[in-house]
Amino acid sequence: MKSNINLPNGYSLEHHKILYSTNYEAIKLAECGAEDGTIIMSDEQIKGRGRYERIWHSPKGNLYFSIIITKFAEIFPITFIAALSVGKTLEEVLGDKEISKVQYKWPNDILINSKKISGILLESKTLNNVPQKWVVVGIGINMYKAPEYATTIKQHNINFTLSNLELLEKVINHFNNLRKYYINYGFTKIKNLWLKQTCHLNSKITVKSYNNTYTGKFVTIDMKGNMIMQQEDKTICITSGEIFNIT
């Protein structure tokens, strides 16, 4: 399905009416040698996925897409580049009063007023214990529809009328600019931009990571995107997990 959209150089779009999952389709293409910057977008997903194999509510009317990355295909910076790309897009399309309400939740969610509006899922694979030289970045943004516990762009800007293609164009332009900045200058500014709008920073939180649970003060992220938590007698580094209790 062809779509008219102005993308930066080095990006191409495959637009589908319905897919099982954009990440699933993108992984198949990546394994067959798809080029860096290939975007798989679908108006609807049958089984959109979030982290931990959770179902991502994917009715028609929102934005669902995946990007194949083969150059500088490191998961940790791409996670934060993708989050900032969505955040900057939301700030662009929301009313002035709503801009300050865009927040990032470690490691890969975007919130407005503490409600989830977007999620990111990065996937890669290994072959014979060797990591493959690609990463798939899946992004979902609630434009017009969301479960009760989440929110949408339309709920925060009643004048919002963009199509999913128009919103995609904005996200990809921000993604491209931030990615180029990272390639040229490194992770420090990306990290600092994210930290300025992260939620729960300097708060006491509980994180479930694999089979362990940690409680302490969320003080920062390190240069690999890991959470740095201050406990009573030590500082620990959490590489992956989920925040589920804030005090």
C-alpha cells in the first residue's frame, strides 16, 4: 500500500491496512537484510505487543509502526532517542497548556498526566550466540483511542485532526534529527533531555527486575541507560525492569 509522506533521506515506508504485528513483520524483513530506516506501519494490529509479551491495544485510529535500524544498532541509546522523538512530537501537536505534562517513564513509556499515551518495544536476536546487526524499534501512539487506564492526543487537544501518516512524518523527522545528534556527539545530551522530563526522579520507587525486587531512590540513569538507585547503604544499577510502586 503506497503512501505519500515526506521522510528524511535514508527512510522508506511500507504502509499496511492490517498486520499481525509491525514488529513481527519488521523482524522478518530485518532477518532478510532489509535496509536501515525501513519503516513498517499498519493502520491496525491483530496482536500488537508491548514489553513482557503484553497485548498492546491496537484498534484502527492510532499510530503503530516499527523501524529497522542496522547502523549504530545499539538498543540503549535507541530506546531514549525513540522516547524523545515521541515526546517532542506530542509537544508539537498538543496545546501550550499540555506541553509540560509530557513525561518519560523508565525505561520506555511516554505519559501525559501520569497516563500512558505511548509505548516503545525494541527487539533484536542472536544467531549462534552472536547478536544480529539490527534492532527493530516498535512504537505505538494513542491518537484517538485508548483503554480507560491510558490516554490519547485527542483527549488533550480537541482540535487535533492529524492522520496517522501525518503524525508518523513528525515522529520520524524528530527521530532522524536526534539519531544524527547521537551519532555525532554521543549520549550525554540525549540522556539529559530525557532526565529533564522523566517521572519519579528523586522519588522512592520499587522496581521489579527479572525475579528480583528493588526499593530505593531513583537518582539518575547512567551512560548505558541503566537506572541508578540509591538504597540506604549502597547504590545499585538496574539494567531492566518495571516501576510499579512510588512513594
